Amino acid sequence: MKVRTRILAVLALSLVALGARGAGTAGDWNVSRLMQGLAQQRGGKVAFSEKKYIALLDRPVESSGELVYQPPARLEKRTLKPNVESLVLDRDMLVVERGKQKYTLQLQQYPEITAIVDSIRSTLAGDLKALERQYRVDLEGDPERWTLTLLPSDARIATIVHRIRISGTRDELREIEMLQADGDRSVMNIHRDAPR
């Protein structure tokens, strides 16, 4: 269960990675303007590099690859280094492929994770009301350098994730940090160039 929970939580984070478009100007900058920009997302592909800080390990686990988002509900996370892995979320079905192994999960069987995924989808859709049903949403900074912090207000989500922090500039996401309830942490950097 813990491995599936981690996979789904990381995928939920990845979904955010492709979201920010159109930031507005400093004079009218607020969370509503950011969400309006997110609502205009048309999908696309970005490269990512990620470090996962796991309490049992001396060093972070590093990976890189690409993220592909196709609205309204399809996300692919293709890890290319250090090992090839594919996570595909299409509506409420998650398919994980590692080498010759393939796993298929129905999100309805994991209500806590479904809540996280749905909240991230709400972010991509620019649906602030839906997001606020399960998170306290705080925005700091200005269009040139902003940080969106999501703190779970739902106890079920809080058993998995303590905080999600998304940082960006104008219409580009730069970093996504997730602090899990168990103290493990992941930091994903988003690059607009092709993965290597």
C-alpha cells in the first residue's frame, strides 16, 4: 500500500508540473489570477529532474525524464534516468510499467489518493473553489517569482501529504516540492527543454 501511495502522490505532483499559463501583472496579482491562467492550460510536454529525500537513505534518489499532459485527464510521467519507468494516469486508471512488469490501479480503491489527484486536477483546471474544499491555498510573491502553497484541510489527505509547494515565474513552473506526512520529501525541477 505504501508503494502505491507514493506512486500516486508523486503522479499527482507531476500533474501540476504542466499547469501554469498566463500570470497577469503585479498590480492585479492574486490566487484568482493565477488560477485563471492555469485554467487556460492546453497541455504539453516538459522535462523534469527530481530528487527524493527518503529517511532510510543517506543520499537523495535522483531521476529525470519528461511529463506529458493532455487535458482534461491524461498525464504521462516518463522517467528516463536512472531507470526507464512509465506512469500513465488516464481519468481514474493508473498504469505503471517498470521493465517487464506492468501494474494497473483503479483510483476509486484509494480514496485518500483520489482526493489528492482530484485536488491537483482542480489546480490544473483553475478551479479554486474545488481546490479550497480540501486544501488551504496560499499564494506569495508576484508574477515574476511566486509560490503557491497547498496545506491539506482534509484529515485523509493529511495522512499522506503535509504540504505541497509550487514555485514559478510568470507562466512557467520552476519547482514542485512535496513534504509527505512521514517526513520524506521530493523536489521536482521543471525544464522547458527536452530531457537528456
